Amino acid sequence: MNRGNSTFTRSEPLSGDDTITIFFEETACEVPAGVTVAAALLGHDDHHFCRSAADQEKRAPHCLMGVCFECLVEIDGVKNRQACLEPVREGMQVKRQHEPVDESK
């Protein structure tokens, strides 16, 4: 996470080998290596990834195991990615997804 807006706290600082940089809404975020996108973004300051298709309320991960689809994001230009199932990669571009995309059309 951006150190200025992160709600994560650690008793010991991470070494450079333990973190990678991803971009959330075009903002660079230093996150722990090896975690999912959802875990990395939970420390973001407004805590939402997408909006409900029904009522446009802000949504964040709920089940964190790929069942609820409350964590849909766009990753590197691909929509409908479940943030709880995607591991972070160096340089990954993540954007909020404000509604589900019907890919059958």
C-alpha cells in the first residue's frame, strides 16, 4: 500500500524482497509479495473495489474464497477478475469495476 493511506501496521518493516509494487487506480501501492489482490487492497483508504449492479452501493470482498463475486475488479485491462483469487504480480494494473460485465454478448 501507499504508506500514506495504508491501514496495515507491522511490528517490523518489510525488506525490499518482501514487497512488490502494483497500481490501484493508477496509484502505486507497495504490497506484500505472495498475497491476493483482495488482501493487498484491503488496506486502501476507502475500502471498496466495485459497486453493486442493483443499487450502486460500494462493495468490498466478503467471502475471500471466490463464491460471492463482491470483489470484481479489472486487472491489466481484463474485467470481471475476482480479486480474492488473483495473486499480485509486479507492475499489475488494478482498477475498480463499477458493474458486472456480460461477456456473453
